[in-house]
Amino acid sequence: MTATRSRSFLAVVALAASLAAAATGASLGSSPAAAASGEQTIVKTAAQAGQFNTLLTLAKKAGLVGALSGGGPLTVFAPTDAAFRAVPKATLNSLATNRAALRRVLLYHVVKGNVPASRVVMLKSAKTLAGSTIAIRVAGTNVFLNGSTKVVKTDIGATNGTIHVINKVLLPPAK
């Protein structure tokens, strides 16, 4: 690892740690007791955050809530409601009526295993449950997926994996 990449990595890890500390506080409704009791799955953690309503609604339509509530571990790059508002309504309506396409888009946001921020910054790509890969790039203290999708919060823990918050909806490459 070059000295510049090493400094960038350390800066990203420090940023990830501070974001994780902030993200796992009261704003997400999680507590050590709740996590220890097995109640805080990815789905419940996302629901309590209040900023992933569109993602959860679409996951229900796609039949993925059970998988995201299961044993895992999984890592979800979760677009916020604001990210979904940037997607054209026609595209969202089309996905809502095409379950296979919707599942493919949503599974493109999920990686098998628990992949914390400290590991994400070491990767050039990650294979998703949709079968395609997401490109990962570190620029300074920021992490980007597929070029322009920014990871804005990291390491939100759940009993069955990790959530990293992103600012855009990822679309898988055309088959």
C-alpha cells in the first residue's frame, strides 16, 4: 500500500468509526440490550431509522424482507428515501410492477457476509447477491460505489449484518 493510500485508508477508517458511533446512537433506535436480545435485524434497524421507508416497501413487494430479516450475515448498501426520490417515478412504477426486475435492483445493494467499512475501503469491487459487482473507489476520506454513489454513513450494526447508507440508488448493469 502506498503512503498516500495508507493515509487515505486511515482517514476513511477514522471517519467510518466516528460515523458508526453517531449512526448507532438513539437516532436509529438501537441499544446494546436490543441488539443482544436478537431483535435488531437489518429490517428492524432500517425501519427504526425512519429514512429507508421506500427501500423497505420495495423489499416487501419483492419478497425480500424475510431474507433481510434472516440469519445472514449480509451487508446492505441502503439508499435513503431521498435517494429514491431522485429516481424517475416511471422507473419506480415499472420496478414495482416487475417483481423480477425489482428483486434484481434490490439484490444489487446486498453483499453476502459482514463487510465493515474498514474492509470496504480495501476492496476494488464487491460481488452482490444480484450476481453483478459493485465498483468501489476511495477518494480522500470518501467511498464511492460505481463512480458517483457516495457512502454517507457506515457500519450501522444489526444482528444479521451491517448497513452502509448511500446517497443514490444503484442500478445493476444490463444483462
